[in-house]
Amino acid sequence: MRKPEKLIKKFVSIAKVDNTTFVKYRFNDIDKYILFQLKKWPDTRFINIFSNKGADKRKLLYTYGRKKGLEPSH
């Protein structure tokens, strides 16, 4: 019998939550993730969201900061 395939999340984020601490999360829904992040870590400095699937794997997709909302990277 085969093992079930491991589910891969669509996105990965790396966020700076205070002067020295970074956290990394994997998720599928960006809107729910942003709400979770800001509730758990209210002092979040910035969040970088990367693709975790397909041809764009490991590509920076969005940046979120204290003084700017969610913006596509260039």
C-alpha cells in the first residue's frame, strides 16, 4: 500500500516580529494568514511571502510592512 501524498502548502512566509526574531509559516490562504500573523505577533515589522509550488517556487510574491499593506514584489 502506498503512503498518502504529503500536502504541500501554496505559500511560505518569513516575518520579522521584533528586533531579533524571525518566524516562518507555511499556509494556503493569504488573507487568513495575515490576520493570524497580526493577532499572534502584533509588533510584526514586515512579512515576505514566497511561492511554494510550481514554476515560481521560492519566488518572492508579496511584501507586507508596517507602513504599507500587502504589495506585489517587482
